[in-house]
Amino acid sequence: MENLAKNLWIFNGKSVTFLGLPFSTRMTIIKLSNNELWVHSPIELTEALQQQVDSLGKVTFLIAPNHLHHLFLPQWIDAYSDAKVYGTQELIEKRNDISFNASLNNETSYPWSHDIAQILFTGSALMEECVFFHKQSNTLIVTDLVENFSGNDFNFWQKWLAKGAGILAPKGKTPIDWRLSFMFNKTQASKHIRKIFAWEADMLIMAHGEIIKKDATDFLRQSFNWLVKNK
């Protein structure tokens, strides 16, 4: 557990293998202004982790921000049966064994809207992701929209593959397969990223890779140069 800012913590879990690479896992927890806990992209739940989380407050919201980040969600639902579960529509349709309280695709106000802004990043047939902005700490929170692996745990070929995919620090960005899926339809995505730029985030938390702890908006402008050219 690492406290990055007031009412904002990250938890790093075990790596999972995906597309031949060891993907690190990271969860973010925000304590809302009413002291409820908002849990983003839950990692594997262990007894030690649960004790740490419980020391922060009551888990009220479980957030699955895209259709890839759901592996450990059932563990958290079992442990926190009163928590409300939110996922993207793609995930809700994929995991019909999970009872979701609401979709993150709805254009509505959410119980955490006072503390956290959000936008559904769309425009690709490959995947959509809900991106969040913690207002108090000026922090942007993403899962796969930006990846920034250090490569420390990669062998030579894995590092070569990550660099080719554009997800190797310090020049991490959207993985190449997702980038290419916007090739013929960048209009929606361009609108989304301009709104994200307007938040002027100081810090960027990613589920995979090195966190950007300062000048995050500058990093994002470089990272999304493939979508919106810097002027």
C-alpha cells in the first residue's frame, strides 16, 4: 500500500501473463468526501490486503473500468457483499455471472461524481475504457489506455516487443493494437482526449507500468501525439 496523495492509495499485486508479457497489476483506492471507499480495478484479494483496505474505511464501490479488468472482481464481491459493482457495458455483457449495479456507459451522475470526474473513452471496436479524474489530488486514473512498463521484469525479447508496441517507459502510450483500431475513426477519441487534457492532471496512475508523479499532462500530450498533434 502506498499513499500517493490525500485520500488516494495504490496497491501493487502479482503479475499476470497477457500476450506473452508479465503484466503488473495495480489497484487504486480513493476515500470519498463521505468517507466511503471507491476501489478501481481490484487486484487479487489476500487476507493481508483485506486488512489494509479495511483500515482505510468501508468498501462501497467496486469499479471494473474495461472488459479486461475483471479477473479478481468475484473475490471482492464475496468479501464485500454490500458494495455496489460498476462495469462498462462490454464487461457486463461478457461477465453475465456477475450482478452489476449499473453500467459505466450511462451518461448520468454517479454517487462519487462530487469527488471523481469520468469519461468513457470510445471510438474503437476493440475496447472502451472508463477513465477517471480525482479532483482533490489532480490525478488521472487509467487501466490500459496508457501503459508505461519499466521493462525491469522483461527478458530481451519481451522488452523488444514492449518497445515495438509503444508501451515501454519513459515513452509509454496506448498499446499499438488499440491505437490502430482508431485509424479510421479518430473523431470520438480526439474529443475524449481533449477533455482529458483540459483536466490538467498533475499525476497519472496506470494499472500497468511506471506512475507519472508530476507533469502528467505534458506526458499525456506526448503519449497521445498519435491522436492529437501538439501545436
